[in-house]
Amino acid sequence: MRFFFPDLLAVREEWRSGPKGKVFRRYLGELLDLSIKDGIFDVDDPRPLFTYLGEKAGR
């Protein structure tokens, strides 16, 4: 399972401290792997994504 926005922040931190090409390739590979489902967004029910973004925007 993937959590896109928190994962993106983790990749940003890895990018700063590790080999950039390796970090980018691994993240892109996981992003394009359709067998990994997102824990927040689902086309059939986008409401959790909007709730999540609303909570983050309110901080």
C-alpha cells in the first residue's frame, strides 16, 4: 500500500541524503507499479483524499 503524499516527503528526505538516481528510480518504479494501491486515493471514492488534503491545508 502506498500513501502518496507522505511517501513523497520521505523521498524528498532520501533525495537529500542518498544517491539521487537510485532514489528516483526506486520511487518511480513503485509509483508506476499498478499492483500497489494508494491508501488515501481511490477513483471510486475520492472523499478520503479530499478530507486528507483539507486537514493538511488547515494546518
